[in-house]
Amino acid sequence: MIGPVRDAEPRKAILRRWLSVALIREIRQGVQWVGAIDWDRRLFDALIPLPKGTSYNSYIVSGSEKTALIDAVDATKADVLLGNLEALGTRKIDYIVSQHAEQDHSGTIKGLLDAYPEAKVLASGRCLELLQEFSLATLDRVREVKDGEKISLGDKTLQFIHAPWVHWPDTIFTYLPEEKVLFTCDFLGSHLATSDLYATDEATVYESAKRYYAEIMMPFRQNIKRHLVRISDLKIDVIAPSHGPLYDRPQFILDAYRDWSSDDVKNEVVIPYVSMHGATRIMVDYLVDALIARGVAVKRFDLTAYDSGELAEALVDAATVVIGTPTILAGAHPLALYASILANALRPKTRFASVIGSFGWGGKMVEQIAAALSGLKLKLLEPVVAKGHPKEADFRALDRLADEILAAHREMKIA
Ligand code: FEO
């Protein structure tokens, strides 16, 4: 059993405890993956489900004169990173490039600075501030790098590109022009534990990367578009993110990101719903069928048993969202409110919204859902609220809602 790395523990002491098998993977001559695959992690930020685990990609770039490590790993995998570095024969690290201060990439930096006393941390000013706030690096061991700045490793060069707000204010990308490798940290990554170094199973990677985009990047869509333009002039053979597989066919993920971050929406309706005694479920069933009959695609989510990552992913493209909720404690069901708050925070490009559901003797569920979604620039289509179980007039109202959704989609020329 291997314990966590203690702050001031010297490298040799750490290595005496190191029992795991090293995994080093060559990307280019002098460029190696030395990160950690986290097959078993199932939750990130105490919020985001990780059904397929994740990886923390860390890279060694060895020049003729100097050596740099690009991003570290989560603190729980410190022994794996240090073991990989030792197995690679890394006696000296000159630079630790911290592309982003979130702890899944920076949690090991303090241990690395202890193990490699010559190393300095290179990062954006914002990142360095955060690393100090997190007690991961001290002023004497850091150096700020500016946007466009280049650092020579001898026969290799690191060029830094500031890319704030993907999803923190601190992020930089690192370009290695001699090998045409772009290191992008979270950007273009995926929470996917896989034995594939590269995205060879593109269908699986597409789903994981889209889900990751929805959960992490979507609220910053306008910045994402700017960063895509910013890197469009670079000659890139390999994109090396810090989560999930790398891309040796960069166009695959760049095209996907352009599509997801574009202003285009699809002829789709997302319906997150919860039903206590069946009335709301009957209304959802009816509306789903009415939309399908009109040629509108539907993704429905029973909020008592759903994966919030799948809901986030569905919101990437959908033109419309309809929240289904009963009335409880004079308002919307808390699960429906939570889904609405989540959708509001993720800032999808959804254009239309509505609410359907039932009540017994009054309440403010429509107002609550509308308030929870108020951060989105949505047009609210007239809700359908039944008293008790839905009756003939309620079904006609659901037909009217389906017609309105189809008309709105047609006006946008997506249906
Ligand atoms: Fe993978 Fe924002 O950290």
C-alpha cells in the first residue's frame, strides 16, 4: 500500500515507498506522457459524475539543455507521477509548467518542488496567485510567463498562449513548435480513462469530450470560440490535453468544438421532469409523442434517476427545454428546480423554454422555474399546468405547445 506524498518528503524516500508499475508513453522524441489514469474516480468537484473515470495527463519535454514538466497530477496520484519520472530517469527538472491551478493538475506541485529542488514553476500571473493561495508554491520558486513568451530548452522551445476562462481565469496553452504539439490542459479534454494514448475510438471520445465540454466549457462559450480562432494559425500534429486521450487527428476535436460552441441549435427538445403521483409523467409522455409526431427530436430525463452529465450534454445542441414538475410545498419540485438551476449555470444556447406539470390547490411553480432559468436568453412558451390529473383541455394545450415549438423551430429553419 502506498501512502500520500508528504510535503517535505525527499524524492528518494518517496521512491522507497514506490511499488507501482511505471507507465511512460512516447509522443515524440523527447516528449513523454508520464501522467496517471484514474480508472476508479466517479465524482469530480463533488458535483460532476465520472462514469468512465478520468486521467491526469502530465508530460515531460526534454530539450538538449533543459527539461520541463507540463502540468502535474491530482494529489491522490502523486506516487504514480513520481514513479514514472524516476523510471524515465528524470534526475533534474528545470521548469514545471502549471497551465492551470485547479488541484487535479497542480495538487502534486509542492511535492515535485521538494523532489526536484532546481525546478521553478512557470505559469500565468493569475495561476501563480492561485498556487500561492492554495499553498502549492512559494514566491521564490515561481516565474510568470507572458502571453506569447518563449522559453528555450535548447533544441526545443515552449511557447505560451494565454487562454483565460476555459474555465478558470488562469489557463495557458503551451505550444512546442519543433514537434507541432499543442498542450491545452482542460481545453479539448475528456473525462475518460482508457488504455488508448490517442483518440482511436472516436465515437466514444466524442461522447466523453462533448459531455466534458458541456459540464466545464459551455458557460464560457464565447471565450472558447476566441481560443479556437487564436490557435487556428498554429501547425498542430498532436493536441495533448490534460484529461483523456490525445488527438493525433486534431481536426476531429477542433471541428467538434467549433460545432458545439457555434450559435447553431438543433431541432431538439430536452425534457427534464419529475412526477410524484403520475400526472406530470402522463403529460410528459403525451408531449413527447406529440413532438415526435411533428418530427422534433426529444431527449427526456427522469430527474429521480438520471445522470446530470447526460443532461448537460443534451443541452449543448437543443433549441428548446421543457421542465416537467408537480407542485409541492406551494412550488416546483426541488429536483426540477435543481435541474433548472444547473441549466441556468451551464449557459446553453437554448432559445425556448416552457413548463408543464400539475397542481392540487395552487402554487408558484411556473414563476419559480422561470426565475431559476432567468440567466438564459430564453423565450418562454406558454406553460401547460393541469389541476390534478390532465384532462382533455390539458391534452389540447399540450398539442398547442408542441405546435408552438415546431413553429419556433421552423422559424429558425432547423425543422
Ligand atoms: Fe482539470 Fe480545471 O481542472
